[in-house]
Amino acid sequence: MMEMSLSERATSLEGVYSRAMPWEPGTAQPPKRIEDALWLFFSDEEACLVEAIVDRLIPSDDLGPGGKDAGCAVFIDRQLAGPYGRGAGNYVSGPFSPGTITQGYQEAASPAERYRAGLREVDRYVKAMFGGRGFPELAPNEQDHVLSNLESGIAHPLTGVCAKEFFKLILKNTMEGFFADPVYGGNRNMIGWKLVGFPGARYDYRDWVERHNEPYPFPPVGIMGSPEWKG
């Protein structure tokens, strides 16, 4: 059998591309919007601690709300309650050995397990340092001191928890919650996107790609649309 030429192939495919797409508006299943009425993973005490931590990692200022009001704790809670929290797709069969700084986390514990242990140990560490007061009760400068100790690894011993690795984990997840699409529980009212001028999930903004050092004039749009569209 002889192979078709390019023109013959184009002719044979013409009908495929000239017909209407097999899709109609409203027939797709949209992502389920995150509701933040109840915690799915965190206990009330853990949630209070995480909200206080994310609010110091991203404090509110004259540019906008901080991590708590942005919904970062809600984002983390929902992620830990799902496949991410279980470590779905991670290799967990071992053997495990310490990796280099460029290799990232090299242990078997899932993110959910790391948070459960890490929050418990941080709470114990803080109460031992500040006479029984928990992290949410501390003054901002005291909270910053604790977070600095975690980041540098001074906060030892945290039983079974590497302070530096836990700090890196919660910082990473906080930033993800601040800039992820609002459908996942964080970035409320798209405040993270508005802060950096990100247009979001707009269909097309090519006209603005090459216009450097100009503020993008339109509000961002998320997966579920824009708040302004809901009237």
C-alpha cells in the first residue's frame, strides 16, 4: 500500500477539523470550590497554630492581608487532607539516606505525617521556651524569634523532626496557598495575584506580554471566573 502524500493527508483530515467541536458550554465538570467552614485535617489547636505561623510568614501590611486572611491555612489543610498529604506518587519503600541540599526531602514520612509531628513539636518547643504560652499568644517579635530558630535549625531538639526541613515545608506551602488559584482555598479574593499584577487564568493576554514595566489594567480571573462576574 502506497503512503499518502501530505496533500492527501490534509484532504482526508479536512472533515475532522471543519466540523464543530464536540463540546458545549456548561457541560464540563468544574473544580469543586473549597469551603473553609470546617477543618478537614487540622485539629482546632493545630489550625490556630498554623494560622498564626502563616500570618507571620506573610504578615498583613498596607499592601494587603496576611497569610491567615489570604486563606493559606485553609489551603494547607485541604492539601494535607488529599493526595498531597498522603504523599501520593512519592517513593516510600526505602532504603533512605541523607541527600544533598539540592535533592530535597529524602525520608519516608508523608507531608501529613510531617505536619502532625512538626506542629506537635513546635508547640512543645514554644511552650517550654515561653513559660507555657503557645505560639499564637506570643508577641510578633517573639514569633519571629521562634521562626528564625526553626529556619536556622537552632530549635533543637524537636523529637523526630528536623526543624529546618519543617520550616521549609510550611514556608513552601504558605507561599503556594498565597498564590494558588482561589478554588483551592487560598489566595482569597485573588489578593496574591493582585499584589504582583498576575492576570490569572484569562483566556488570552498576549497583547500585554511584551509591554514591560506597565501595570496590567484588568482584574485577575481564576478557574471559576472573576468575582466581578457574579454581580
